[in-house]
Amino acid sequence: MIEVSNLHKQYGPIHAVNGISFSIDRGEIVGFLGPNGAGKSTTMKILTCYIAPTQGTVRVAGYDIYSDSMDVRRRVGYLPEDTPLYKSMTVIDFLKYVAAVREVEPGRVRDRLREVVDVCGLYDVLGQIIGTLSKGYRQRVGLAQALIHDPDILILDEPTSGLDPNQIIEIRNVIKALGQEKTLILSTHILHEVEATCDRVIIIDRGQVVGDGTQADLAQARKAQSGFFITLEGKASQREMEAALRGLDGVKTAVTTDEKTFIVTPDSGKDPRRELMKLCLDKGWVIQQLTGHMASLEDIFRELTQQGGLAPDDKKAGDGKKAGDGKKAGDGKKAGDGKKAGDGMKAGDGKKTDDEKAGDDKKAGDDKKAGDGKKAGDGKKAGDGKKAGDGKKTDDDPEEKH
């Protein structure tokens, strides 16, 4: 569904993305991880045709982002980190507007509205002014606009931001359900969300793809992330025990986690447990606990982003290339902006500066509406955006509720 090859993006002298390559198949839910400034948002904006790359090839759902950018947009739903919404519009009017911009067939609009309203839990606020909604509800509206045209591919940047624990579980279940039929890229800093949701993880850092695979794949590729917990009892001090464990043949590191409890990480291909048992017998120490320790995603993330990527022989040729970011200029684009965001996405546009693209269409409507939204909300309490009939819960269509 998505093929990225030798992707580059320059902002003047800065290489925000420098040679990233990866592919994602239909039905995969992929976590796209990296520290701030690693290139995540820049890459996602290129995939969604909001900005043009300097060099490289990208095909989305079989379409080239240069020559077939409008076909790419029709098949991608995008939720930026800073969800762009017309705050002076009601929820239902905004979703109708996005459906029109996304060229949803008139005969399907009602069905699509009903489905996204149900999936995102928006029925109770359909008639409410968006500017009066809580952050969690605005996030739901953003997800609804990404789904309204029933895209094959969803690219979600921090989709659970601002949601309470119950809402996070609901959105997580939605993402899992969507992943059975669609391809999803999920960018987030909440690592346990990735562990709970994603089939695969791509990690980029300081301009390089430093990991690509399942958690087990990444742990194996690093060769030294998994080991075992051991808790000892004896007269020796904790420091003496730690030093003795580190001195064992086949032990790479021994780190204290609690009182006389250590994580022992073996050298690649070594199993030091026999030497460990001999050490404890010689020292008169009692082993109270000895259990395996599988590296968590957080362990892997910290290792990969603090010390660099996989060894060259652990990666395919072309992997381990740089990726960068730090630019947020284009993150706040709407689904509807797609018809303008990629103007000029022709073969020669890779050399254009993205400041021209990132700001032009992103705020074209929002700045115009910024004052309107304020007026629309002035004098209104949080619930005033609802119409007289909004409180009634019926099986009517979303449009009738509005």
C-alpha cells in the first residue's frame, strides 16, 4: 500500500529527511516512532501530499505522489497532531463540508455521516459549535473528518491526545478494527499505546531509520536488550554483588533495579547462568528470583535513539538512512485542504521551499474563521451550541439531528 524509497527533504542546509526507505502492506498497523525532531511529521506530510520531497519516490495505494497526487489524497485520511477545525461551525456542518471537499458521492453522504458519528461517538454534540467542545471531543471530530471519505489508508498523528482513559480505550479499539481492512500509520509518544495497538514499529532518530520490525525483531536486532532479573540474598553489599555479576564471563551489563535485584544482560550468543550459579555457590549467596526479562518497547526505543541504529549487517541495503523533522509548519492541515495542499506536486517541485506550501493552504480558511469562531462562541455557554432538539436521542440521521 505504501512504498517509500530513498526519500529526502531539505529545508535550506538542513536535511529533515535523508534517504528513508520502507514499505507498508495492506492491513498493517504501524507505529511510527522517534524523538522530537526525528522526521516523523515531515515524512507523514510527504505521504499525504501536503509538502513535496526534495528527492526520492513515494507510491501510496499504487499512485505516485508527484504525478497522481489527487488520487493519493482520495485514498488517504490524515489526522494531524494539531487538529485543524473550523471552530465557528457546528460539528455536523463541518463534517458535511469535509465530505463535499473529499468528493463523497451525494448518495453516500448520509451513510458516511451516520457511520463516522457512531464510530467517533459524536451524536450528542452534532449541533454544537466546535469551538465550545472539549479537547477530547475536538480530537474525535478530527478523527471523523479523516474517516468521512472511507479511505484505504489512515495516517494518525497523536490520535489519543487529550482523551480520557475510557476514550483512549475506545479509540484504540476503533484503530484495531480499522486495521483489519485499512493500512494505518500511527505516530505517538505514548509507547504503551503502540504496544497495545500496532503490529509493527518503525523507529527513526537523528536522521536515521534505526529500527523496523516487531518488538521481538527489534530486540533481536540489537542483540543485547533481553536478559534476566535476579534477586540475591547475602552478606555482601549491593555494590559488591553488582560488580561480581558484571565480572562474569558472558555478561555484558548488570544494572541494579531494586535492593539486591539486578537486570543482567548477556553478551550476544552467551548464556551466563551456569557461571552465575557457580558464583552464588562460591559466595554463599541465595538466589531468591531468577526470571527472564524481555526488553520492552521503551527499553528498545531508548537504546536505539540514544546509541544509534542497527549494525549495518542487521539492515537491508538502503536502510539506516537519515530522517529528520523539527518542522511543524504543515501539521495543522485539514482533510479538505487536500485539493490545494499539493498544487505543484509535479516532478520539478521537489526543489521548492516548503515554507511556501506549509503555510499557504493550512490556514487559508482557519485564519479567516478565527474571528468568526470567537464571535460565534461569545455569549454562549458550553452547551449553548446545541439546538433545541439536540438533546433528543432518536435513531434519526445525523443530518436530521442537526
